[in-house]
Amino acid sequence: MAAPSLLNWRRVSSFTGPVPRARHGHRAVAIRELMIIFGGGNEGIADELHVYNTATNQWFLPAVRGDIPPGCAAHGFVCDGTRILVFGGMVEYGRYSNELYELQASRWLWKKVKPHPPSSGLPPCPRLGHSFSLYGNKCYLFGGLANESEDSNNNVPRYLNDFYELELQHGSGVVGWSIPVTKGVVPSPRESHTAVIYCKKDSGSPKMYVFGGMCGARLDDLWQLDLETMSWSKPETKGTVPLPRSLHTASVIGNKMYIFGGWVPYKGENTETSPHDCEWRCTSSFSYLNLDTTEWTTLVSDSQEDKKNSRPRPRAGHCAVAIGTRLYFWSGRDGYKKALNSQVCCKDLWYLDTEKPPAPSQVQLIKATTNSFHVKWDEVSTVEGYLLQLSTDLPYQTASSDSSAAPNLQGVRMDPHRQGSNNIIPNSISDTVNSAKTEQTAMKETSVKNKPDFKALTDSNAILYPSLASNASNHNSCVVDMLRKNEGPHSSANVGVLSSCLDVRTVIPETSVSSTVSSTQIMVTQQTIKTESSSTNGAVVKDETSLTTFGTKSEVDEYALPATKISRVETHATATPFFKETPSNPVATMKGGERQWCDVGIFKNNTALVSQFYLLPKGKQSISKVGDADVPDYSLLKKQDLVPGTGYRFRVAAINGCGIGPFSKISEFKTCIPGFPGAPSAVRISKNVEGIHLSWEPPTSPSGNILEYSAYLAIRTSQIQDNPNQLVFMRIYCGLKTSCIVTAGQLANAHIDYTSRPAIVFRISAKNEKGYGPATQVRWLQGNNKKAPLN
């Protein structure tokens, strides 16, 4: 973690959508990039569910339905996958709740649930200010504040230290409450404390840590409960313990528990008076406890003043959410002395990166031309930009462009019309069976037509560098979320494009097993055929592996096409040429034996058009510093164009408030050689009496006259059984027409690819005077059954 003086707080101020009113006593959880907020009070208790998308900087109100709970404050709020549980809280002044509600965020459906009471003893009484923590399939309830009076206007507080366990059913519903028998001294009664659960990696049992709270006076004690032995203890700690406090937040990232804000003793108090007589104030102090070593570290002390408004002002009753290694804080109650009974609430949203981001995935190729690459990499959550670098073995030349022009820090901004032009000339592939057996392939992204692009919305105030720009709008139409991190470009991956879950993966080139099979296709661009879904209002969380923040209420059809429907897939990029993965950083024969890396630029999003790069200053091995967030003055650097038929190595690093993270593994791509046709596009599949009708559009860049097309079908062989990633193709069509019939007999021999969603795989390529160009690969989704494709 950065030293206190190096903390880089960010205030997010340019939201879109309906911003919730300021409040305190609310609660928040995270589902992927979404921060979901419920309840709280300020001039009445709020009953709306608000969602903030940290990736698009948008607030929205989902269209909830079902058993919608009443508004509440100081309640329990936990998230299990894509379901959220709400327990207890204050529903109106002096009246508390002990009801339990479940929200299925996949449908924004509320349901009131009734757990079985404990086998011995009573269920939890109505309360507020309790802790409600989730681990595995159980929630743990501790403490809180009850009202002893039956008259809600006559509040008689009773602090609690009871402990309950709530067993959950898988997916939805609960089993019931139980009262575990614990060992050791139980913590004193309290409310407005925090409780987190942490389990040391690869060893140890899960432990619940209770810190602080209120019991007439604020508390600063730390308690530990071993959830396997159910033993309470007070761990010995090192370092400076935070001041006694309540209404603070505690968030776990890695092995650290971060404590922020809350009510603390007023520093001007008379130390001889009883703690019950002290005055209290809000604080913006920030500390963490290393849960492995139980050592406290102060990041922002209570005595540090913030005259520049560079961090959140003091507050209590706020909410905090950890998304990745980033902490978000929103709203809360302001005010310095309890005697003033201040009810002013903050309405600001802040975040803080707690460590440098991890390395992104390898750079992947979407499209190549003779002098440019369109590349992408998997998104890294909660980052502010990406530094893309390249290296080549060619001697660096003087840039052909005007080096005095101010560069674009996102890299080279291409003309949007040029980006979508038809002058893309991909590399050639051999028309013989044995061509390039060892070369790897790259992929092409697709998305379903007419789907809105919400990723194009960016937060200009949350950018690491003021000059950091977003990518050209044409590239924001390719909105892709890789759902698995750190995958190499040859792995299978499910890709979600808004409400449509396109299945895109890179395929290793295959070798022919028959004289009827066309040449090995080095270049493969891919699209997925599936049924489109209709769009409605609202937000959907499909399941734990597919989360869409805006889109449909209906489930996406992932099965084979019905006989009466033609599915269309709009493609956003053409063929991809030679791709080679370099598994580790190579050492080239260059200055000092180290490879020289040049900056392409800093990018807001995870895609880039590369046609130039910045030349290294004399005597330097790289431009940007990796150890901190320093950015070079690109206006002082010369640029160099990419050269046709040349190999370039790429690597990328993510940037956040803590600086530049480690670089990805290295990928290598080659620019195209002019003259070969592009890949066919807009593939359609529909069923007919004979089998299926397969059609396509000619290449957007034919580079001359198209002499013929070839269509191929992946077939079942023993070779595939031994290596499922090594597909074998049979040519099923060769001719000038842009369509063909695939018979039921041919489909009976089709290989069903299960590396991702089950699908039949086709490839289509075009040939001109120079030979065959790259192929378009199509995955025709077959559902989850293993029946014949036309059944």
C-alpha cells in the first residue's frame, strides 16, 4: 500500500443518470462492476434500490418487482453471487425490523423469505446497527440495538451481543436460523460496529473480525471468532489502534481490513470526564489491519487536515464497497460535534486504489492491414488507462509524419472513416495443405446489431492524466467483456456483448486430413450465430458469469436457430493475419542485451488502433517509467510508421491511482502483405428441408476479382478426440456463389465443439488472383444437448 502522503483519492463528479439523494445509514454491496445501494435516511427513510456502474459512471434505478421491502436504515446487507439479502434495520423512528428479504439481481426480483426458527431459543429480535456477514452458505448476525419499549415513540435502547447463524439454500431461499454454541469471552454488547470475515490463503480457518461500535461510549476493541471452532478471542495487535469509533466502514481487500470514517472522540474533550459525557465528531481517518500479522497501519490520521479537498471530508454512516483492489465511498453524515446534532449529509462519491493493477492479458489481434493493427486485451477492472508498447527488430527509422505535431496520448487517433474503410488488405495464406502449421491465429470481435453501447460513456474526472482521451467512437461499438482474467489468446472464453453472450475464441490452425480439404487457414476471423433477443427497459444480471448492466428482462436464447428465423451478426473487423504468442519476455540482441520498448500511447479503453509509435529518446531502453505514474511528453518525441510485412511485439500494462502495474506477456503480430482478399462477412444460417442454408457477403476488401469461395466444416475425427483444440476441416463447397447448402448428411459428421458453448464450426474464405485470403470462422450454437444438430 502506498504511504499516506502518496494516497491518490479520486472524486467522481460527472455522473449520468438519476443520482440518489444524500443519506446515512444506507448499505452497499458489489456485483462485479456494479455498486448496489439500498436504504438509509435523510428527511425520511429511503426505499429505493440504486445502482452505480463503476465502469460507465452511470447511476440507474432498476425496475424492481416482487415483495419489495419497506425502506430501512442501519440494516444488514450481504451479497451471495447475484442475490442480495437484507435483514432488519430501522423502518421508522423507534420501530425496528427482523424481517428477511432476498433480491435476485438477475431479474431484480424481491422475495420475502421466512427462515425456520432455531431448534432451541428464539429467532433474532427486531434490531438496527447489527453486523451481517456472509461466508460460504451461511450468514452470521452479531449484536445491534433493540427497542425495549412497545411504544415506538418511547425508545428504550438495549444493546445486543447475541450471535446467530443463518443457513442459505443454493441459489435462492434460506434454511433457517441457529444459535451456535461459542467458546471464550463474548464481546460486549454493541451496535454500529463492523464485522468482516477473512480466511488466510491455503491455510487456516475462516475468522470473523469485529471492530469498534457503540455501547453508550464508542469502542476500539478488536475481537476474533474462529468459525470452525466457534471460539472468541481478542488478538494482540501491533501498531497504532484507530480511535474508538462507530458508524465507520470496514472493507477487506487481500489480507487487509480497511477502516474509514465514523464517529470518534472530539480532540478538545476533557480527558477527565466520563466517556459517556464526551463530545464526538466525524472523522476522515483511514487505517488498515493486516489480518495475517494483526498489525495496524495508519494511512490518514485524525490529526491530518485536508485543506485542498484532496480526500473525502469527515463522515459517518457512509457506505464503502471494494471492487477489485479499489475502494468506493459514497455519502454519509457530516458534522463535527454531537452536541450540534448536525444532520448534513455528503453527496460525494470517492474511490481509492489500494495497490497497483495486475498485468492485463496478452494483447490480441482483431484486424491487421499493411500498415496498422487493431488490437485489444482483456479489461482489467477499476483502472484508469493502459500503457501499450511495441518492439521490433527492424532498425528504427525517421518518422514519415510531422514529429512536431502534438501527439494523441491514447495512441494514434485514426480517422473514423478510415477505420471503417474498405482498403484493408490482409496477409496471404498459402493454398497448399502444409502451409504454416505452427503459426497461431487471432480472432475477430462481433456484436449483435442495434445494441446500444454503454461502454462508450467514460468518466473524464476519473482519468489518471488530464489529457487521457477515450478511443475513437467506432471502436467503442465493440463492447466486449472477457469474463475470465489472464487468459492467453488461445484459450476458450465466453464473451458478453451487452444482452447478447457472443461466444468468441481463437482457434489454433488445423492441418488437412484429406485431399478434399483446403489449405490450412493461418488467418481466422470469427463470429457466432445465435438468436437475438428483444430489448426492454431495466437492468439484468444473467448469472454469476454473465452480467449485463443495461439490456433486457428476457433471457438470451443460446440455442440453435429455429427453422423460421435467420440470425444476423454484424461484424466490426475483418480478417486477422499471422499471430504468434511469445510466452515469456525475449531478450533480443540489442543495446545492453535488453529489448527496446517504444510507447504506442496511453489508452482509456482496452482496444487500440496502431499505425505509429513513438521513437525512443537517445540512450533509453523504454519511454515510460514502470515504477510510478510518470508520463513522457510525447510532443517532444518523433513518431514512426508501421511497415508492411513486418513483425511487431506488443505488451500492455494497466494504470491506476497507484501507478503503472506489471506488463502483460508478449504477443507478436505481423503486418499484411498487399494483394490478398479480405475475409467474407455477415454470415447467415437458416434451416431448410435439405439441411441448412449458409450464406455470406463478399469481402469488403477483395483486392481484385474474387475467383471462388470455399466453405469448410469441422468434422469428427480421432485427432480431435485426442486434442479437442485441434479442429479438422472438410471442404463442403467451392464456387463463385456467396451461399451453399450444407446437407443433413454432412452435418451428421460435424464435430460439436464444447470448448465453450456447444457449437458447429464453419470457415469461409475467398480467393483472388494471388490466392486465398483469411477465413471467417462461424460458431453455430447448438444448445447444451448432444443431439444431432437438426433435431
